[in-house]
Amino acid sequence: MLDLIVQGGPIFGHPEADAVGVRCGRIAAVGRAQDLAALRGPKTQVFRLEGRPLLPGFFDAHLHFLKIGLDRTFFVDLSSARTLSEALELLRARAKERPGEWVVGRGWDESRWPEKRYLERADLDRAVPRQPCCAVRVDGHMMVANTLALARCVRPEGELVDRERGFVFEDAIPEVLALVRPSQEALVEAVAEASRYAASLGVTAAADMDTDAQALRAYALAEHRGLLRTRLFTYIKAELLPHLAGLGIRKGFGSAFLRLAGVKAFADGSIGAKTAALFEPYRGEMGKGRVLLGRGELARLWRKVMEAELQLAVHAIGDRAIEEVLAAARLAGVGALDRHRVEHLELPTPHQLDRLKELGLVASMQPNFLQWSGPGRMYEDRLGPARDARIDPHRWVLDRGIPLAFGSDGMPLGPLYGIGLALDPPYYPQRVTWEEAIRAYTYGAAYAAFAEEELGSLEVGKWADFVVLSGDPGRTPPRDLRVEATFVAGELAFSR
């Protein structure tokens, strides 16, 4: 007998079906409701779709899961600030609430403000003069700190620290943030909140990027307490690789909700912070960003990752960084069946995409980044119209048969938001169909994490992770859709 029957609406990927049956957390049947009725017992629960569509649970292919929770429970969320002054007021208010403590904001985006300029040290000194205060930009590759916070930064003045303006970049950021230590209980609560929030957006699985030991402990404790209900596939920081390799821990180690997938590496920074590595300078400037991990060093890391039977996920945004990744893959002996990943892949050339295909690399991209593309927006401002017109080329990727996985990078979390932008982008190379977008946010993301046998589509034997939408995504604009219900392993994780 079935534990659950979901019936009465279209089933994504099964045009003749209107019902799904669940047994022991997995999909046991897909078909017509009248046929599944024979498998209904006295304890079988029935969820009625009432004409609403059932989709596989969304799989966010690139997320910083603990950060999502901390942003909602511990840090100051600056993403809603419409002006520089509003951002400063949010930080000032938190300082009054917690006198003597660190004040840390996340998510500010100067491209949305009328001032069109970065926060600076002097701004934070005026808003929070008596407590250490810092604020991380939305992309995570740049932070601004006040004088008291900078006093705790041991890095000398140089390319990663500008003390006059209070700017901190790349590897120097986590060194400062390490001084801010949420308790273990605060971390576990952040995991629980991230899981609740993800379910409300239809996200049932996520690839957790750049996972450190602190996050792993919090995830494990939250899972033990039954608070983690989002399937996490972790990509650990490169410095943890020797420990895992020494223990013989390989890809797939873990449980149904917490699994090791691979290693995360960074080839460059971000366009917003002007640290993404480009062949041509940023618009109106001489700077071309910088390569954080060149082809030789990256190739050596890649070989170690493959020897440990893990998967490498390489952050590469600018065309010069992408070139280093492709060269490193050749040097490391990456094969077409190895299925390693390039994260973001924002500014590839057509020739680079052809080589990406030959190497069997997965394109892990973020359609929500299109919020910065188009006339008058940040990418045009940083790169000029010609490069903006070919940034985030999802269409080019799909037309070459490159595996495409969609994620959000938490900017913001929410598949329907990103899908909406990819359906109606500023430029043709960015455009996909709604079927392609949903596949990239379900099966494509599962494939990227070697999880396609268990997740990503509504097939018998796979986990019963699915989402009920308010309307037909083929007929209703994503901005008008909402998640009505989310199931994880056949259990209701969210209901509107």
C-alpha cells in the first residue's frame, strides 16, 4: 500500500499522468489517479492538486547554505537597502541593539542605489563609531570595514586591503569574519532556518559551496536533531582536502541529507568587486582583475582532487579566468566522462565553450545574475555594452549540449525569480525556454552533483521530493507563480 498519493493535476515530465504515489519516502508509482487507487490503503494520505502542477523539487546548484540561515538569524541583511543611507541606518540600529558586539552586514549592492558608489570606511565610522563593524558586498568578494574592525585585520596594506577606504577583498575577508564567532547553537538554528526558508521556495536540495569545518559540524548536528530537511551536497574548502584524502573519504560519503560531493576552488573574483579576471580592462579603467589560481597551481590541485575520487568545482567568472581553468583541465588530464564543474561561467567566448564541451565540464550558472545585465545596469557599467550582451550565455551553453545546472548563489535564493529572468532576458544568448529552465534547476543540478539517479525528476525509485506550484509555468509568468507546497521524502515540508 502507498503512504501518500498526490493527485489531480499535471505531472511534470509525464503528460499522460495526473498522480504520483509514494512509499517509504520514494516515488512508487506515476500514472492515472484511478489506477493508483488500487494501491490505496486505510492509512494512505491523499494530497489533492486541484489542477495545480507537480514538479520535481528544485535543486539549487550553487548555494552557501549556512550563510542563508545566518543572514536571517544573526547578521544584518542589507539586501533590502534602497540607498546607502538605508544600509547605514540598518547597521546603526543593530549596533544600538547589541552594544559592544561586532556588527556585520551582508548583501549590500551599490548598483541599486542612487549614489552608485561603494560603502567606505568613513561611512561606517560615522554610523557605528564605537564597535567593530563590517559589511560584505552581495557577491561576497568585497567587504568594507570601519576603523575598529580594520584594527583587527593583520594583513598589510596591499591589493587585498585598502585601509584608507576600508576595502577588504577575497581571501582577506574570511580572515576578518573569523573574528566574529556565532555560537554552535546559533549555527544550528541558522541551518534550521535556512532549511525552512528553502522549503518555502520549493528548494529541496542544494550544492553547498566552499563548505568549511564549522559548517560541516553545524550541518551534522542539525541533521542529528532532525532540523536539516534540505539535501546538501557539500563542496569543501581546498585546505580540507588532505584530511579527507588521508581518511579515504570519497565522493558520495554521507547520508540522505548530508553528502560529500567535492572540492571548491577559486580562479578569480567578481565583476561587482572588479576582481573577476578579464582579457580586456574594465570599462573606463586599466584594471583587468586578477587570477587567484593559475593553470599550474590549479592543475596540481585538480590532480589531487581526482586522486581522492572527488569532484572539482571551480569558480571562474571572467574570460581570462575561464581560460586558466580550461588550460588547467588539460594539464590535469581531465576526461570527458569525469564530470567536473565550472561555477558561474559568466563571460566565456564561443571557442571556450567548445573546449568546455570537449572536456565534459558542467556549466553551473546563476540565471538570477541577469538582474545586473541590460542597458544602464551594473554589467554594462563595468564591462560595456558588447560584453554585457554576451554575459551569462545560457542559450550558447545548451545549444552546444553542455550540461547546464542552475543555482542562485543566494542572490537571492529563489528558483522562480531566476527562471523568470532567463525566460525574458535583455539579450538572446541568455534566453532559455521554461522547460529548459526547470530542467536546469532540477535534473541538471542533480546531474552536476552525481545525484541524477535519486533526484531531479519524477521517476519511480527516486526520492519523493516535489513541489506544487500555483499555476502552469508554461502559461503563467514566473513572477506571478508561487510555491503552494513542498514535499521532502514524501513528507510535507512547507504548505502555504
